[in-house]
Amino acid sequence: MTLNLIKLCVGPDTLPDLAAWQARRLAQRHHAGEKRELFHITRNTPRRAKEMIPGGSLYWVIRGLIVARQQLIELRRVDKDGVPHCALVLDEELVAVEPRAHRPFQGWRYLSDQDAPKDMIGSTDNSDLPLELRRELTSLGLI
């Protein structure tokens, strides 16, 4: 069984905002002559890393809803100001998932495959709905 992570997305208010932020970050890295890769740095390294790579994903919670996931490529040790951290290296593709409400939490949490929302498929994915409307419809069990 593959293990995933779930994390609050701070800053972007929508999935397109997150995609745009990540595209800007990739462009900045390219302009600086750095390797083209996306990563998110966390203070703690997951102890269950062997259960996540390969096949695990990072699920993003935006404004109270799990809305997307990105494949985890690598968990890399990095130092910030001499303090060890973990870089969650992510695939560039953001995959929309069936929105699911999730309350706030700090840091990241493990998420099993059984508890993870399914990927959205086809044109009935409701991705064009405003986030507030999607949240309300989800809370009512309509999507």
C-alpha cells in the first residue's frame, strides 16, 4: 500500500492560483540557471518515506478543501541556515481530485490511499466552479 501526504496550501486561494505560482517558480529557477524541479520544503522529514516513494502523492488543501495532488518524486534532505529540512520534490502535473472538506492543521499529515479522494475524470469535474460554490455543494453532498 502506498502512503501519501496531505498539506495546507498557504497563499493561493484556488487551484489555478497554485498552478500559476508553481509555473512562476519553475520560470524563476530556469532563469537562475537552476534545475527545473518543483519542491516544497518542510521542517520535518517523514519517517515513513519508504512507503511513499515511488507512487505517493502530496494532496493540497486549499481554503478548507482537498482539491489536488502532485506525485512525490523524491524526499531530499536540505539544510536551511544549518538546520536540516526535507524537500518534497514534486511532479509538475497538478491533478484535480474530487473536492473534499478538510479542517485546518499544522505541517503535513499522512494520508492512506483508502482515505485519499479520487482523481477527477472527464468534463464533469466541476473545476470551473468557484471555490466557495464548490465548498458549499460538497458540504451538502451534491458533488
